[in-house]
Amino acid sequence: MVFVACGLNHKTAPLDVREKVALPIDRQDLLLSRLASLSVVKEAAILSTCNRTEIYCDTDDPNRIASWLAHEHQLSPDLLLPYFYTHQNQQGIRHTLRVASGLDSMMLGEPQILGQLKQAYQQACRVGTIKNNLQHVFQYVFSATKRIRSQSGIGKNPISIASVAVQLIGQIFNDYKPLKVFIIGSGETATLVANYLQKKGVTLFIIASRTRENAQQLANTLTGESVAIGDIPHYLSQADIVISATTCPLPFINKGLVEYALHQRSNSPMFFLDLAVPRDIETDVGELEAVHLYNIDDLQAVTGKGLHE
């Protein structure tokens, strides 16, 4: 067995590369099956988050994985190779432990990554691409990570993307209470950001999601208003803050849409935070004078104090 942990993350690859290989949930089962069908791959699991796309596998040829990933996304291998890392056997286990415990995260010690890794493991088990070898690896990783987080203290003051996002908003706005917040997406990240903002005093929320029922559920917890995803243009001008965290493969908020919203609100400033990978908001939106646009990589600048602690 050659255990391999390979891929790219926020430390090795810029956002415009990471978003090209992000794996939408509805394609992950198919890609797992295709990966496991390679003659050199015996077992495999795939982890895809906003900050990393990683493959864990038992393989006879570790060098095949990068080219396979590029092919699946119709990319030239030359685009990925400068950013792609491959850790084998003991170093692969060490890397996976660092990922699971939050040591390798953008937000040091954040707890969400362990849950995401467990979901990737469970998905691979369900698809049938994990058998004995990787099962032993992951069970060891999960057990050791529990000890790491409890004994090292890394989990005592966790920093999450959501908490840092709220800190960033606080650098722009002095008072949270009068702000109206438009949350686009109803997944874990969007929900955490909304909860943090509610604790800061925000009471005015609009929630949009691809699934209206999910949007309504989140809106109920926030005593906010849910709207259909197609109605975003009609509600955008009401928002002081727009936070988008969807799994849409293409950006759906463009410069023209935001220009119209600014006109509707007499150019009152708007704050946009795009936590999606691939991004939901086109980059030229940030060229507008009354707009503050940030993406997930911009959050690193806010983490210095927390990392020191």
C-alpha cells in the first residue's frame, strides 16, 4: 500500500486556481467512482472545501492523480502542477492529521474541517471506494485528532471563517444593529455567519437559497425574510451587507446588477463578502466606488491576532 494525500489548498494555490477544481456536491459520487476505476487506484476519498481540494488514496502511481484531476476539469496539467502537492505514507498521514485537527486551516484550529473530512470519508464508504486500508487510516486519523484537539488546546479558542468574516464587517461598520444583511446560501458557512451577526445585534435579515425551504428554515431562526433565488435582483438594493456562500458553479452577481442596486439606494455603501468557491460575485463589482468587496482569501489579513493567540 502507498497511502497518498495530495491536492492543493489556500497555502499553495490562489483562489482563481482553487475554484477551477472545486467539486460540486452533485458530481462527487461520480468523480469518486471514476477515480477508483483507474487501474492504479485501489481505494480513494475526496475532500472539497472552500480552501482545499484533496484526494486521499491507496495507489500504485501517485503521479497519476494530478493529471487525472486536471483531465476531469478539462484543464491543462501545467496549470495545476505548480500548486499541487503529494504526500506519501507517513508524510501523508501527518498531513491528513494536520488537516483534520485544524493545524493546516486558514483559520487555525477551526472545528468545521474535521466534520467535512468525516463527511468525505462517509461518502466514500457509501460509494464503495473505501475498503480496509483507508478505513484503518481514517479511523486512526479521527481518533488521533480527538486527542490532539483535547490535549493541545488548539480547540479552546477556535477561529472560524464565520467569526473572522464578522470581524471584517466590524472594521467597515461601527454599529451592527441598523444593518440589513442579505445572506445568499443556507449551508453551514452561511448559517454560522448569520448567527454571529445576530449575536452582534443584527435583526434585519433576508435569506435566499436554491432550495426555498432551506432559506425559510434559516429565516425562521433569525426572524428574517426568505426570498426565492431568482428574486435577488429585486431585493439587493435593500441590503447594506451581502454575504454569499453557495455552491453555484458560475458567478451570478455582476457589476450591472450592483450598479442598479446602488442607484436604487442613492449610492449608499454596500459590503459584499463572497465566501463561495467558485466565486458567486464577479471581481469587477469591486471597482464600484461605493462597494467594499472581499473574498475568502481576503480573510487571512484579519487572522493575525487570532493566530498569535
